[in-house]
Amino acid sequence: MEEIDIKRISQLISQKLNQNIEITAIEKIGSGYHSDGFKLTAKDGKNFFLKKVKSHDLGFEFPERKVLSLLIGHNMAKRLDLKPRPVGVILTNQDTEEFIPDLSEETEIYHVQEFEGDSIDYWTLLQKKKEKKNIDEQDIKELSGVISFLTKLHSIKHHSLDPQKLKAIYNDALRNMLTNPELTMMLLHDFPEDHAVLPIEKQKEYISAIYELIRKWKDRYDRVVALHGDFWGTNFFFRKDNTTWVIDYSRIPWGDPGIDVGWWLTQYLWFYHETKNVYFKDLGEKFLEMYIEKTGDKEVRKSLSLVMGFIGLVYITPRFFPDLNQDLAKRFLNNIIEIIKNNELLWKM
């Protein structure tokens, strides 16, 4: 399986946890543009999640950048001290593993965290709701679980009291919307100049609109909170008892809470356009209402638009969806553009 040496991974996890861990099975459970995900099963029944960064013209051709990405995600996951817990970042070369070695193109880089079976991710749940018409008690329970986690994460404030440092941290998160090596600019490079939905001239306008938006939010250091950075349904799980857990913190450690909220809300916007079912609009509005009620953050309805430019591209990028219905893609993207330009969540069919 993917040429991953589970015996060696077993040894490294055992050393890290100071207990004997023998991995007996490996199963690929997900694949994104940043990395592949694997479920590791140990002899004693314990599970782990293994994340392996890929290089395919998406900003991770350099091993140093792979390491940075996973170290950031690992330390983000440690902040809440919730189960399943992150274990660490593994670097393996052919001849050493005692210290962080010199990196080469042959260096394999992984991130490991605990993983729990008998759970279902929220994206899978949404797929099953396409014919649903009304929000019910189960929906509210699910939204409550999501918001409970998110508000706890967003309650974490940066330790610094220096306004200049906090401004720098906040502004860096804004710039990430365009310049992070795996966000907006990276995806735009996948669109040919004559793309039917997003040709080159419209791409330029798109970048300009995002830039104008992030300029509006410059220096809002009062809004700096801890972020997840990849907060959508495939990374959020429900156990059978309806308790929750998450994986795959990444990209943006600190920034505006609207970044996580917008990441999450775009799922509802996409399903709203895909199905033309107003249920998903209602679900998105209910999520936002509950988040605002819990946090008192009335500005989040506007700040969530900060991440919409990137997320909008994810759902229509030709690399992953070469056969996507063009009418759907245009309708969805035009809605995203309206959100960016108006700096507010809108539902435009």
C-alpha cells in the first residue's frame, strides 16, 4: 500500500508513545490535493491516521515545505488537547531517524494522529440529505456538535498582547487567502486561459476582488483566534453517541474566525446550487445563527467571505472535476463572486 513501511512506522510510533504499537493493517481512506490519508490499525485495536503529503505541481515540490505544512498542522491540533490526539511528524531517510535529517527529494514525510473507528464524517451525512426538505432535531444536534467544537477552538486567543505582533499575525492570515502555496493562486493556475467558466480575464478580476476584500479587513487584530484551517465535512466526525472529533488541522494557525466559518458554510452553498434544494440554505443560515448566538460575533457573516474566493475554486477546479456541469459551475461561482464583492453571505441561485 503506497510503499509505506508499516513496520518502521510501528517502531517510530512505539518510540514516540513509549509503548508497543504493532501496525497490522493500512487502509487508504482519503485523497486530497495536499495529501493522502490512511487509517492504520494496530494489533491491540488502536487506530491512527497517517497523512502523506504529495507533490504534483501544487506547491509541495520542496521537502522543506512539506515539513513546514505538517509541523504547523501538528501544533494546531495540540492546542485543545482533545482526543483523538496528534502524535507527531515523521521524517524517514534510508539511514537515520534519530534527529531531523538533511532533506532530499527521496525523503518521505508523514503526519500521524490518533484515529477512531465506528464514526461517520459530516460530508457523508450531507450527501445523504440531498432530498431532505426541512431541518429536524437530528440536524440541530449535528450543528450543535460542530459549533461546540468550533467555538471552543475560537475561544483560544494568542498569548501576545502586543498590537503590532497581533496585526502581523492577523494580516498574514489574510494574505494566505491569495499567497499560501496551496490556496487561491495555486488553484487558479489549473484553469486554462480559455476556461469556459473562468477564462483569464475573469481570473484577473477574481484575484482583484479577493485582494480588495482582504484590504478591507487589514489590521483587525482584535479578531485573532486559533483556527482549524481546513474546516469542512470530511475532517469532522460523529461517533455513534453523537460526540465529535476532528482531523487535519492545517495551513493557517491564527486568524479571523470567519475563515473557519466560511470554509464550513461553503458546503451548504455548494449543495444548495447542486440540488436547488432550499433546505441547504436553511441549514447554512441555521448554522450561522447558532454560531453567532454562541459567540456574539455578528461580524462573522461578513468576515466569512474572506475565504470564499479560495473555497469557490475548490469545488470547480478542472484538475479534480474535469467533467463538472458548466451551468452548475457558473451559477455557483457567480454566487461566490457576489459574496466577495458584497463582503457578506448571500444565496444567489
